[in-house]
Amino acid sequence: MGDNMEYIQIGKIVSTHGIKGEVKAFSDSDFKKERFKCGNTLYLSNDNGYIPIIINSYREHKNMVLITFNNFKNINDVLKYIGFNICIKKDDLPILEKGHYYLDIIGLDVYDMHNKYIGIIKDIRVVPQGGILEIKKTDGKISLVPYVDEFVIEIDVKNKKMIINPIEGLL
């Protein structure tokens, strides 16, 4: 178990881009702008542990994320990071009102009140009003559901399950 529980993977560096220290990463978070914001601290990981990095720039390019970090300005500085995972630290994430970190909730299976399977929690966006759950439904479509008591009936982290009350038009 150890240290790994503290981090959640949000992407992976797949190659360099150009010669000025930019790397190309894959990320399936729909909230990339928030994750890769300039000045954010993220962590690169391989089998040897986690290296903190500070994001200098971020842009999107053909479904990929292009970032520079740690003031690296040269391709030779970043070559060694190809294949590394990009992670965020659980402690850097906001605690949601119900007392869960949002890491606890990502990956939970979502059911309605009649125990009908809806989909899986893919990500969660934290906005001033609270949280917004991103649910990937069985048809592959994404629904955004506010993380409020009105909709979120029960969270069972142990059994990886969330029960929501999908009112008319929500999904």
C-alpha cells in the first residue's frame, strides 16, 4: 500500500514536443485546464517514486496536453521523463463537503435509487458552489451531476458504489 494511496494519476508523458522542453502528455481528465494550470505542483512517477514538478505552461493539441515544467527550456532536460505518469497528490485536492477527498469518489460505480447501474465516476470538478461529478454512462456519454445532497444519496467507498437520485433531465 505505502505511499501510492496518496497520489492519483491524471496523465502520462508520451513524448517530447519540439526542442524547447515541452512534453506531450495524454490525459483523460475533462478538467485539464484546472489540473495543468500554470504554477500547479504535479508529480511525475515511475517505479522509483515521485518527483514534484511545477507547471510553467499548458496548451492542448490534438487530444493531447502540451506542458512545460520546472523552467526546463531544452529537450535534453525532459527526455528522461518520457513514459512517466503525471499525478496529483491527494492532499492537494479539496475535501468535499461530505468529508471525502474527491480521490475517494473517482472510480465509484453509480446506481440510481432502484439499483439500476448508471455508470462510473470519471472525474470531479471543484467549483465555488461545491463539486460537480463527471459520470461516464453506459452509453459512453458524460453527465455532469452536482455533488449535493439533493442528488447524491449515498457514498459507499468500501464497496465502490454511489447512489444518486437522477431527477428528470439530470442525466
